[in-house]
Amino acid sequence: MNVEQAGSTLTISNLQPTFLAGAGVAKSGPGTLAVNNVRADSLAVHGGKVQVLANGTTNNPAGTSVVKSLTIDAGSTLDLT
């Protein structure tokens, strides 16, 4: 997913799991990708920020992210708050 504008945020509040072997989520561009969780073989942040949105319910597993491989390029961020 490419979020092209630095001040822009793409919000996906119901990102579905991608548990197929080798399937991953990759984010590029200087903007922000905000998601409910990431459940995939891999997460790669190649620019800007990936933000995992607050769930609002304590100990609710719906907000839990699961990845086997995590890549965060220099200058990119993963925001779990």
C-alpha cells in the first residue's frame, strides 16, 4: 500500500488476516497507514508510518497483531500506541 502524501493517512479499520504462506503487508510512501491489526507472514514498512489503532477494549484479542517477519526501513516507524 502506498500512501503518497506525507500529511495523509489511509485508515483501514477492518484489515482482514492474510495467512496464506508468503503473504504479507508492505507499506511505502511518506504518509501513514492506520490499521486495526496486522495478521500476515510479514510486515514491511518502507516509508512513513504504520499505526496500529487502539482497540478500546482491554484484553480483546481482535486488536492483536501477529507477524512472523518485521522489516522497518531507516526513517520509517511502527506505532503501536
